[in-house]
Amino acid sequence: MLIINFPINFILLTTPIQSSILFLVPQNCRINNLPDEMLIAILSCLNFHEAARTSILSHRWRYLRKHTHCSLHFFNDKVYPMPLTERFISSINQVLKLHHSPSIHQFKVCFNCPIPYVREGEKHKINYAIDAWIDFAIGKQVKVFELDLLGRWPVRDDFNYTIPHVQKLLSISGGEVKLMTTLKTLKSLRFVSVEITQEVAKFILSNCPLLEQLCISASAYLGFLEATRSLPKLKSMEISHCKRLTGIRVRAPNLVSFTYIGNSIEKGPFKEVVPRLSELTIGGFYAYSFMMNAPMHSIYCSNLKRLKLEVSSKISSLCKVIPNEFHQLCHLKKLELDITTKFGDGLCFFVFLIKCSPHLSRLTIRVVRGYGDLNDVFEKGQAKAHAADRIVQEAMTFSHKCLKVVKLVGFIGSTSDYELASHLLRIAGSLKRMILCADYDYFMYNEFWPYSMWKKAIRKCAHQLKANLPPRAELLTYGHGFSKRIKLI
């Protein structure tokens, strides 16, 4: 229940249940003596749905919320057939027609757009509606604009809605003055599964001097991302799953967080030192370049405090030989590795990243494996992984004095899992806690390894690892099917 206390004896109570409960002190309440401008300012502190609930208070309050500056968020993570999608789009259009305020702070739309799967006439309706939303956002001078046409669904390769070219964008927004006014005050921009060309992206970025957050994801049209002027306010940038992207040329001297998931980029994403960059997420083939070609990335890695690498199965199969030159990640505190691998591929290769990070305190490794014949997995594959890990362990013998917490997610008790965990115990003398998160889903439908055998394998590994724990360290094992940590006795 949300309780909002206004300064003049007025309390608005709203509950998450379907029928809102509104309490108002008698009609001679002094809040009604306030001018409309002040009441609109008060209602603008609420979100749109909360402000709409006040419309039942009286005839006067019925129309006040239409003039608020509150944010508009529309979210739907389900996949609907076209008739229901049209209903969702119509509901958005209806709300926008009723909104008369000259400006709003945020405008966000998130749903799974069915453009690739509908007829040409239906595509035109959706495109026309989204054009109108962009026109609305520009007309209201939004500070935060998000258009997500995937929702929570995975990235797909087909084409979706395309941002109009610059001339059309100027025409639907009511002219250059109107568009430029909005761009000059825009602080956050997020496009997901929205096709945007190099020309349009360059025009937008070059005219957003106050931009603080930028996200372009799953845009197949984008070939090169650049801005003609520096973006001094930009703090967070994400460019991901843009399969045709060949380069990035954006000057952001105060960038703090950067995410890039995609193909390799010639000469890297930055031409100048980024001194404040502290959070970095890398994925796709670019992750391989990051690990194996350290000098190419040194210009923006010197002050990292948090690093996340997403390594696909194609990349993990290439990770065999330790690189000759290491990164110097002297300030790194947290390291996350998301590894998709095939059975028979060892995991100890990635330990060299720990050696690059002398002040690393927390390590998280998530492992996802493909399905296969478990008899082959735990015989031929185990021997192959054991041999590969042994070679790396001999090359990566060192002592790390700062690593305190290690978390291994997707642990199944295989040889590669055990070799990785035991090697981490040998090099981390100051370790305080090792957490094993078992992957029960992998064994759920496999007839060769029922639940009881899987649980036994996890316990066996846990017993062996516990015997090698550093002094005062603890071993915790969690997973689906365990209400609490596994008892080792």
C-alpha cells in the first residue's frame, strides 16, 4: 500500500488490488483551495496509474491528471496474436490522446512486436502507430525515451520496425526546431529490436549534448555508430547484437559503464583514453579479441572495477592456449564469466584472468552446457577435459591474496567442474567462501543419470573440495531440489 502525505491534511491511499481505495477528508478540505497548477505539480509526483485513480474524487479532479508531467510506461511481455496486439496498441493511443500536458519526463513502450509475422497491411498499421508514438515523445520533449520491441524474449534475426530516415523524422515530428529542442534535452535513449541506420544514429547522437544513457540492441541495419561531437554527459552505453556493426566512434570522456556484445571491431570502440570507465561487459566474438589481444584494449581497461565476459560455445572451443600478453586489471574487484561450453572443453583456461587482477575479491562463473549422451560425457569427455585442464594448471601456478568469494553456477560434478574448483582453492589462499550452485535442470529428463545419482556426484565433489579448503573457509552447495546447503556428513 502506498501512502502519500500531502502538506495540507490530505492522505491518498492506493492498494495493488483491483479496486483502489481512496480516502478523502470532508469536502471543506483545504487542498481544494489550491490552484490547479499546484495540484497538477503534486499529481506529477505520482506515476500515471496512481494519478489516474484520483480522477474519481470530483469533477474537478477528473481532468487534472491529463495535464500532469508524470511518466508514461507501457509494458507487455506476452506474445499475442495480431487482434490482441492491436488492442494493446489502441490502449496506448487512447492514453496519448487524453494527455494534454505540454511535457512528460519519461515515455517507455515495451512489448513483443509481431511485425515479421503479420501481413503487409497489418505491418503498416503497426509502423504508423509507432511513428505516432515517436511524434508524441518529440512533441512532449521527453527526457527518457525507450522503445523495446522484444520485451523479455530472446533476440531474433528478422527485421522489425525501422526508425524513419532523417527527412521523414523531421516531417513526422513537426519540423526541425521541434525535433532539435527535444534532442537537446534528451537524457536517456533505448532502442531494442528497432532498426536504425547509420545516418539516423549519427544525426541523433550528434544533437544530444545532455545524453547520459544510450542503448541500441538487436538492430540489424546499423553498420557504423558515430557522433560528430563529444558526449560529455554520457555515463552508460550498451551496443549489443547488431550483427552488421563494423565500428564505433563515439567520444565519451566521462563514460562509466560500457556493454558491447557482437562481432570484433577493428581498432576497438574507443580512440581515446576513457579514465572513468569502471564497469565493462563484453560478449560475442569480441570477447575472444578481448582475452587474446590485450594491447588492443588497454586504452579503456586500466581502471575497471567490474568486468563481465559472455563467452559462447564457439569462443570457448577456441580458448586453448594462454595468451602471451595479459591485461593489467589492477583495480578490478568483481569478475563474472558466463561460459557456454561443449563437453570435453576444460574450464581452467579462464584462470589467467584472475592472475591479471591482483585485487580481485569476488569471482562468479556461470557454465551452460549443451545436451548430449551422458555416458560419453563422463567417459571420453571427462578424460579430454582432464588433460586440457592439467596443461593450463601447470602454466597458471600462482598465489592470489585478495580473492575472498568464488561462486560456480551450473555445477554438475564433472571433471572440468572439479578441476576448476580445486585449482581455484589452490591459488586462493585467502578464500572465505566457495559457493557451488548445482544445475539440476540438466539432469531432470536424462534417463542415464537420475536425480539420486546426480545428487551423489555433487556430494562426492563437495567432500573432495572440502578437504582442500583454506583455513577458516566454508563450502556451500545450493541448487534446485535442496532447501538449504548440502550436508557433507
